[in-house]
Amino acid sequence: MNSAARVAIIGGSGLYRLEGGGEVVEIPTPYGPTSGAISLVDAGGARIAFLARHGRGHTVAPQAVNYRANLWALKRLGVSAVFASAACGGLVPELAPGTYVVPDQFIDRTWGRRDTFFDGEGPGAAAGVQHLPASDPYCPDLRQILAAAIEEARVPFVPAATMAVINGPRFSTRAESRWLAQAGAHVVGMTQYPEAVLAAELGMGYAALAFVTDSDAGEHAAEAVTAEAVWARLGEAGKVFERVLAEAARRVPADYEPRRLLPDSAVRAVMGASAPAGMGVRP
């Protein structure tokens, strides 16, 4: 079976597999192991590469995800469009728990993450340092496709929002929540950075569907987010994530061309880097 896929889905908290089975591949990368094996699923004529960001058993914390390995492996499969799911907390009253969000901006508040392929060392050293244009970090075309798919699901959603990305794994203090809202963030999560940026560095389009599970720290103790509350909410979101992201993947046109934000020669330098032993395939 051909192991190439044009479209990928990265499943966040609550989405660890897609229905349909299919081929499972393990791709060694020059950046170390991915979060897990990648499933190749045929969904309504679309061949989708699926990867669980936190591993199948949610064993990888957000600050420990090997984002570079994950995106490099998807690019090696031939992926040009990436959709992702994510859980988030609402920072403004308009985004109550149960609302879906297609973010168009983020504010990075993480630290210590390996967030570029072009740091002047390692596999991409030959390309030197590259400065990614990031004024619009999400692909407008893929966001439009995703917004149309979620609108047809008839669930509460907003087509644009700013996502504050914190390091995790802890949740925000009440002071931090207020500060993030005052800075212009509408929701807060832990995984959109550097995932969106790394996809763009490799010439892949990226869009995300986030689900508001809570009101973050809230104004009162009873409203403060807990892991238990998040998991309870995600139980209702998993099937929506799967259905909407698969539908969005099917709608990516055959002639889709992601934005070229860095020189092709830089991308080739990273992707031409030698990896450990070749791709393993298992049924």
C-alpha cells in the first residue's frame, strides 16, 4: 500500500485515533521519536495521516511533545495540509465551555521548547538561520475549509480567536488568566506553539479546531479549571473533532498549495537530513 498522504490530522487531548483502521507506520526522524506511530486512514476518498500529539494513552505532556519530530515525519509522508485539534480554556465571557474555536492568531508564552528547524545547528544547519514571517500563523485557506466543516456540524463555534499558549502542564493562576485576557487573548491552551510554526517552516499549511472545556481560572474558586472538568467536557467533543476534521480533510482540493514562507532550499536542507533506519510499516 502507498504510504503517502497529502493531509494529516494531529489529534490533541480527547482524540487519539480515527475510525477506519488502515496501515500504521513508524518513521524515525533526525529529531528523535515522534509521539507515536502514524496511522494512514482512508476516509471517504481522502487518505489521512493521523498522529496523536500526546501519544495513544495521553502519556506525553504538552511541554514534552517532540513537535519537530512529529512535523518532520508528516512532511516525510508527503503531507502538505495539517489539521489539528486542541483543548482550551475560555478567557472571555463570549467563549463559554462547549464552544468550538478556529484560531487565527496566537500569543506564545512558552519557554524551553525546540521551536525551529533553523537554529544554525543539527540537521538543518546547512540552511543557516531562517526568520519565518508569522503575522498570520495559520493558513487562511485551511481555516476557511475548517470553519465551513464545523458550521455544518451545528455546534456553537467562532471562526476566529487569539490563542494564548502557555507552557503547562499546570493551569493558569487567576492573575495569569486576567493578564492574558487583557493582552488580547480569547482562549488559552498548551500546544499550538510551536506546532503551527514548525508546520509553516516545512512548507505545510496548518489550521486548528479548539474546544473550550472551561473558563480557565475563572473569577471564583468554584469556576477554576481542573483536569477532571476538562476530561468530562472532552468526552462530548471527541466525536465532533473526529467527524469535523475528517470532513475538512476530504475538502482539501487536489491542487491545494500551501504558502511558501521560507525558501524551498531551506526546507530541502532539513528534509534531506539523514534519519535513522528507514520507515517501518505494520498492518
